[in-house]
Amino acid sequence: MSIYPTVRPSLTLDFQKSKQLDPRISFSRSSSATYVEGGVIKYADEHQARFEKEGLLIEESRTNLAENSEDFSLWTTQNSTLLTAQGTAPDGTNTAFKIQENTSTISHSIREPSSSSWSGVATLSCFVKPAGRNFAYMGFTGVSQTSITFDLVNKVSSYQGTNVTSGSVEDAGNGWLRIVAVFSSSITSGRATVGPAESDSGGGLNYTGDGSSGILAWGAQLEEGSFPTSYIPTSGSTVNRAADVCTITGDNFNSWYNQSEGTFAFEYNAPNQLLDNALGVWGAKSTNNAARLEFYTGNSSSGAATFDTSTGRSFQFLTRAQAVSGKYALAIKKDSFALSQNGNAALTDNSGDMNSTNQMVVLALGTTNNVNNQLYGHISRFTFYPRRLTDLE
């Protein structure tokens, strides 16, 4: 039997339903950005929060290294023809290109005119639609074992070279698919390429084209990191999307937070949380950053929730539970901490101080420290009760 709290929350943020920021929240992002609404990519101005069906979108800073993400007429063609204005693109404009094969041997249909370089793991993505061919490929010309083929009907990656870490096909709405390839850190430069493929056998390339088949394409993106983020449009140069910073500070924080005890109830969605270790979901901290209450995504080796003190940065409270997307309740009080994941029995810790000498003064949503460690995902709801609820509650 469920036992509901008898005390009312002092803070209630329901981003999924309201699609707006509470006036106590300070939000900034020093660049424009995109988001999806009703299956269409929309454009948000600098410092404009983005809301999708799951709630408030929070992302780290990323750069699209593909210098012409939409105008493929500036890419180099090989054994193919580019046709402009061939359909409605994912952003609702008539800017989709058709990459149409000719009757030669098809290999690397279009590629960026110059090479990009990066460090570490990289992710390449592009929005595509079948237009006579039900397979597409991506990779880097002149770089071995980077080809990956996608089955656009069954929506899976069907072949990948040894330097491709993973591939996926995401439904982007209105018949569009976003094909995604993650490349190993041994690949640090190359000219991105995309085009139709005949099958999933050996990459589906080096076949004789029929002169009319192909794929529709739009929105190429090459970024450092182990998963794709929201689309970053480019036109002639690389473009950086700044990180989202979302905080509650000062009197706006003190008006609802209880320094001696409380319970946080929240829900988040982070689709790629296990690809990067310990992404910040939220954090509360003192002015000198000595006392910190933090909640992370990640694996069991990183603690999902921690409470630090100013004395030697020691943990007062630490859970080793793996934090997966979903609903959580975190209760805090001296010598009485508990964390419940998705309605499961609470994990408890009956030893730990609240450290009242370094009081919390700021809450950061989508990160633990306002600057780095950003979540790639959504905060759906965030609630605070000014009392340590019982484990049953």
C-alpha cells in the first residue's frame, strides 16, 4: 500500500507539463540551439530554455565539425548527382537533398571537401530518408574500416568496420531517420562521407548504380564524444553550441530549502547515460563548494548520490546504486539518508552529518557544478519536501 506524504512540497517544478521555467530559476546558454517539437526541429535563441516531450533539455557544450551541415552542394560528389529541394527537411523547410546514384560503380557518393580533425572518440550523424534505396552508409574517405551501413527499413545498423564502435538508427519524425556512428579513438581525422548503399553485405558499396535511386539527406553532424547531441546547423565553418546552465540561487534557493533535513523527488531521462561515466543530474552546494549534495547518472562504481563535507572532502553519504533514467526520492537528515529508485525499496545510510557550518546556497539542474559534467537528457520533474519523509512515504 502506498503512503503519500502529509507535508506539502516547498518547491515543485514540472517541466514536462508546464514547458516553462519557474521565475526563481536562472537560465543561460551563450549560443543558439535546436530542439524537437511535434516531430520538427525548432531553433532556440541564445539563453532560451528548450522543452521537449520529456521535459527540460540540458546538454553539454558540443561543436559540429562538419562545416556545411545542410548545403551538400558544397560537398564533393563521386559517381552521383545532387538534387536540391527534394522534400521537407526535419526543420520543416524544403531543403532536403537527394543523393542520386549514376550508372557507375557507387562508392563514397558525397564527402566533405576538406578533412576534419578531433581528439578522442567521435560521433558522426545525418538525417536520411529512403528514395529508391533502403540502405545508407557513412564513414570517412581514405580512412580504413570506418564504413558503416544502415538498414533504413528495419532501422538498425547492419554492417560496421572495425573502427566503428557502435551504430544506431533513431526515428526523427515525419519519415526521417537519424543515422549515427560512433568511431574509436584511433580515428582522429577524416573527410566525412554519406550516401546510398545497395545492401548490408560488406558495407553495401561498390555496386553499379541504376541512375535514379538514392536517399534524401540533411543535417550532417560530426562531434567529439561518444553519443550524438541535438542538431547544430553550420554554414561554412564549425559551430559550437554552448552548455545549458540552469540554477536557483540566493533568496530564491533559501525560500524553499531546509538546511537541516528534506526530501528530493525527481524524474529525469538520459538516453546515453551509460556511454559517459557520471553525468550530473543535479547538485546543491555551499558558496565555497565545500559541502555538496550531488546526484549522478553512470555506473555502480561512481555513486549515484553523494553528500560531501568540508573536512578533507570525505563522503558523509554515498550510494553505489547504478542510476538509470526514471523516478527517484532522496531523503537527507543527520544520520538518516535514503535513496529509492523507481519505487524500489530504499537504500539507507544511518551515519552522516548535514554539515550545517557550510550551508547549501545554490541548486544546479542538469549538472553538479554549473560548468562541467552536464547531463545530456531531460529533467521532467523536480520537487523538494522540507522534511525527511519516511522510507514508506
